[in-house]
Amino acid sequence: MRSLIGWSCCFIKRLAPAIRCLVSGCVLKKARLSGILYSLSNNTIEYIYDAAGNRISKTANNKTTVYVRDATGNVMSVYEQTGSGATAQIETDLNGSSRLGLQTAHTVPDVNITLANGDIATFSTFTRGEKIFELSNHLGNVLVTVNDRKVQHTTDNSTGDYWEADVVSANDYYPFGMGMPGKEYNAGNYRYGFNGKEDDNDITNGGQDYGMRIYDKRLGRFLSTDPLAKSYPMLTAYQFASNSPISGIDLDGLEFYYAADGKFLGQRTNDAKGKPLPKEVMNDVRIASEVIQTKDFKIFEGVKSLNIQHSEFVKFAAIAYGESSVGNGVQNKEEVFAIANTMSNYKKLTGKNSKAYAATDGNEKFKDFNKATDEKRNGTFMQTAIAGSINALNGGKDYSNGATHWAGNDIGSKAEKWAEGLKFTDIKHDLFNLGNNAVSGENYWLDKNNKPTKLRGKWDYKWESTAAYSGTTPKGGTSGTTFMKVSSEYKNATGNKGQ
């Protein structure tokens, strides 16, 4: 078998069947994607990766760390096992659109107790200081972490003046990530730092896990070659962030790039030999604030992840496009942006995707969007729909003014919200001159037998409008979308959260 000595482990770990990489050579083995390296002290370090190139376990110094990830690769929880001892959960990641912090292991160990019916339950003790929150900058660098415990400040040791945050860690970084001497404090051994990546000092002091490769922030260089090095001949294969660490970050995978205006910029798609990579490792969506273009290559700067897979992103934008008035010959930017905002608002409120008919009723514009390639959408109204999706997913302006639902030209039909009771809060929202439609109702508190007792509240309108956008069709008619949310009186009377 041909020797693979000298190949970068970031490339080796992508091969299938999996390869176990040893300092003496490489042996093919049908197993999980794995790589074994040796430190200078000859201690074995084993990494195991999933098909998308995410680290799912590490074994070093007789300790195994296991990472539980979600579908997009974000770490959800971390477990550790020392030797042949028991496996214990050491942290749970707190995530929003990105990682917000960690819930560390309980200070007081959990205890199993037996309930009266014989079931076993776990008794946990809540302790302040176990939950840690990140304060990061535009590059994702974790500058300070604080826990959920407050510290009282006093000048006379008897009277409290005010409360201060309990700082767990604080760091200042040199441009390429090394901590500044005398400006580093980490009482809680917080594992994330520069660029928000996990510190990994088992291979080298100053190492970080970037998924595809290991980075040494002291050198400002990766320890293995860039699989896309041939596309950037002016840069060393070990460079970090195109040698521009102030304005850019290095990426952890192969991604789709868009500008904020929805223009498709390109995609990293090839491995070190120029061959296409599996789709599952090149599915992340990123936006870039700047593209350095030369004759032979592009460098993306100011990159930010939208934390969404490309297939889901395309579906999101396709719904916004298909649900807009474009099918009636009207191209209204505010309308398509507001539809994207409404989908995002509904997802934040309920944790579920909007029930948009465009994705299920054979909408031709939805189909057209999905059939078009990324490049073909550039310069069309499809690009505008992508821009609206980026704006919504990136927390931009809310053109819907807080809406969670919308209705198109059929707003007055029996199946739409107007029939349930809709109040137009602005006469401009009444695109089709329907007028307010009061549908009164009342709700009662129930006793333990589910029988009504005391009146909880009444309402005249279940829905209230928040915005509306329209345009004139080629035939001279009106086509548009009205945006709405559950009214305050209905929520107060029923306890509805706005769904």
C-alpha cells in the first residue's frame, strides 16, 4: 500500500473508508473517521470525527472527551471519562443563534431518589456560579466570561454599595490569537477563546480546534496545509485568515458565501486534490462584508455564519419569494423582506417553521426559485428574496413590525385571519378595503373538572395588523401582503402567547 506519510490529517480524516494515521505510516480500516497522532512525549492522542469533519471525541492523557452536536455541528454537551471510570457530563452549551455560554457540571452531585410510586428520579441542587456567559467581539473572540452569581461591593466591610459581575475569565489577544502576558485571567478554565474556538493544548501549547485543522495561535499558523491551497497560490498553505486577523476569521469548513444584498459570491467546494467534497461538509451559509478579487482567486473578509444549512436557507428564501406578489407581476422589496422577518419571528416565538403554503401547494414561483442555481439568482428579484432572508436571519430591520403571520390577496376568504376577527391598526394596512371585522368571544377559568367558573376575559379582535405592502399588477390591479399578530386583548383573555 502506498505510504501516506506527510499528508495533512485534515485531509486524511475526510477519506472513506476511514484511515488511522500513525507516525510510522497509515493503515486502512473500516471504522469511524479517525486520526491518531503522537505528542512529543509519545502519548497517544486520538481524534474521532463525523462525516462533516466535526470532532466528536478526543482521547489524550488517559482521558476521553465526547462531544454531542446538533445537526449543524454546534456543540450541545460535553462528557468526560478518565481511564475506565464512569462517564460524566461536564458541561451543556447555551446556544442562541450562536453559543452564548455554558452550564458547567453541578457543584453538588446529583442524587437518585425513589418516588412514592417506585419510580426513580434525579434530584439536582441549583448552585449559583455554574452557568457561564460569554462577552465576545466582532470576530467571535471571547474577551470576558461572567457567571450567574453577583458579588457585593463594599467600602466599609459592612454596607453593600452595589453589585458587581463575578468574572470567570478575561483575555486580551495579539492579532493572531496568542494571549497577552499579564492580561490573561481564567479561574474557571473556560475552554473557548480566540475566534470562539476550543483551546486544545494536547498537541501544542496554544493549539485550537478549527474542525478541519488544528491552529497554533502563538505562530499564527495551522499545523497542516489548507485543502484549498492550490486556489490561493499567493498565500502559504498554513496561513490564518489570509493574514488579515483583524478584519477576518478563518473558517471551519466548506461554505456558501453571500453578500448582505443577497448576491451569491461563491463556494468552497474542493479538497486538496481539487476533487469535489461530499455535500454534507459544504453546506454552511456565510455572509461576507468584503471580497478581495484578483484574476485567479477570491478572498472573503468580514465573514459571519448565519448558522443555517444551505438547503434550509434556500427553502427559507424560496418561501419568501413564492409567498410574495411576484407571481402577480409585482416586485416589492419591503414585502418580501417582511415575509422573511415574519417567518423568523414565528420561529423565535414557537420554535417551529412557519406553515407557508408556498412550500406545499405547488406554488410555481417557489418551484422556480428552487430550480435556479445560486449564480442564476444573482441580479434578479430572487436575489432580493435572499437579501431579505439574510436580513431576517442576521437580526436586521424588522419590516413586518413584529408580525408572526401574513395573508395575501385572499385575506378576506373564510380560511384567512380576517374571518377570525382582524383589526387594521392603520388604514393603510387595509389593502382591499375590507374594513375591521369584529368577531367577539370570551374565555373562562376552568375548575379541576374543566368546568367554566370565573370570566377570564373578552375580545373583539383576535388579530391586529402590523404592516402591509403592495404594488400594482400589469393589469392595473392590486397585489400585496398584510402582516399581523395576535391581539393583546385575545392574549390577555386566553393566555395565548401569540401563536
